[in-house]
Amino acid sequence: MLPTALLVGVCLAELISPEPLDIGFLLGAIPPLAVLAHGPVATAVLGTLAVLVLTVPVFDLDDPGSTDVLTVCFVSVLSVLLSYVRSRRDAQLVTERAVAEAAQRAVVPPLPRRVGPVACAGLYRAAQRGTLVGGDFFDVRAGPYGVRAVMGDVQGHGLSAVATVASLLGAFREAVLDQPDPEAVAARLDRRLAVDSAGDPHAELFATAVLLDFSADAREVRIVACGQCGPLLLRDGRVLEPDVEPGTPLGLGLTEATAPRVVSVRLRAGDRLFLASDGVTEARNADGVFYPLTERLPGLAAEDPAALAERVWSDVVRHCPDVRDDVTMLVLAPCPPTGP
């Protein structure tokens, strides 16, 4: 609205003032300002109006000379050309952004609200602005052996880590279909990273992850941690920390030699499992204090898994307004059948 407001302001000032005002130079700014927000047609209209206001006697702009008029005309024509180029470039950027978003969502698609007997919600905030995918990943899939979930963090962050994320998620989705145990799924992911880094001696790819394997009735979950802490269990307004031992990170080729420890946890109706990346737990305020997730989580609890993730994210931002790491949260609410 600035070009139009400037044009109207100059006209009103001249009509109200009893004496001629030497403010015609302001009209020369209207076409360049129009380039910033308008297309070629609107820019041409505003440029024409600026020239008319400069030359129409009723506005009495202190008798502008021919040089002033020619200057505004030249600036108007140049602005129309620039507006045309900008419009074409904007259309190209919109197309490229739509393609990029589609590609990123294909890597990490939005979670469904429910997978089998497990309600789920995920929240992802990439550290690199303008991107939807970074170095964190999560997924929840149903397979012949039950519902399985994964959340992890690969080496690095931003677009440079997207290829590793895509490789790991592809391996996880395949393993869900044919691996009967969560530790076998972890071994598949470990092998995937080891194979990917074998071709490049300087790759040194690794990742941390937590795998969850729900029973068919969602009354039990088996947890495998690979270099990352296990989930928090919200139960009856309290936060419980299952005794999950962080094992060896993925990508080091050690899962076959040292099998990860599997921890089984019995679940009740109303339980919720909360997983968060280190972007949450390592967020620090101006005093260098880490975000106290375990202390804050009971007060932020909500029945809806998505609402819980959003509340925690809002609280993290209040604690640390400048979050510079990828932030990922996964909330899983198993719904076991009632009865014995």
C-alpha cells in the first residue's frame, strides 16, 4: 500500500496547501516502490499516475521542468521492466519451493493421528530456516509384527543430513515388514549406515535412535535405545523414566557384536510415551540453564498428543527464544482394549 499512500499523500498535500510545494521529487519514488509488491500492470498504472500528478496544473507542483518529467517517465518505464522480471522470478521460486516441499514431505511425511491401537503426534522444527527436514527423523508404522516407531538424530543437521535421514527411514520402513524383533530392526539400520559410509572413507556416518515395538494389544512396548535416552512415560500426572540403557549409536557396525538391550514396559490406559530430541533437552536460556523437560512435562500434559507436543514447544521457545538445533518431539498414546 505504500506507493498508493505516497501518491495520495502528495496530492492531498498540494490541494490543501495555499502555496505551491516543491515535493514533486517524491513522485519519483512511487514506481520503484511499486516494483517490490506489484506486477507490471499495476506498476505501469502507478507510474502513469505519478507522471499525470506531476504535470496536471491543478496540483500546482511548483512548475516542474521537462527534466523532472522525463526522469519520472524513465524511472516508471524501468520499474515496469524490473517488475516483469521480478514477477517471472517469483513464479519460478514458487514452483521450486513447491517441488522442494513435496520432496521433503516425501522423506518425512506427516504422521497419521492413529496407527493401529496407538494414537500419535509428531512435531518437527528444522534448524535451517526455510526447510522442513533436517538431521532429526521419526516415523510410526504398522506391520505384521505390530506397530513400531522410531525417532533419531543423524550426524549433522540441515539439508546436508537429509540424504542420511532418507536412507535410514527407508531401511526402517522395510525392516518393519520383515524383522520380528526391535533389535533386528536396529541391526538393519546400523548396517544401512555402515554400507552408506563404506564407499567414502571420510564419511563416518552415525546416528542415534530409539525404537519402540508395541504388542498387538498395545499393553506392552519393547524399547531399544541406540546412543540416545529412552522415552518418558506420562502416567497419572507423573513422569516416569523407564530403565533404558543407551546402547551403541547406529552406523558403527557394532550391533551384531553387541546386541542392544531390549526393555519391556507394561502399559495402562491413559499412558503416553514422550520422546524428544536433544534440541529440546539441550535448549539453554540466557543464563545457560538447560530446559528442564522432566520437571515441566507434567504441567503441560494434555489428552490430545498433538496438543502436548505444541505445549512443550511453546514452553521451550519461552525458555530459549533462539533455538538453533533441530527440534523433534514424538508423542505416542497406546489405547489398549479394556477388560482383563
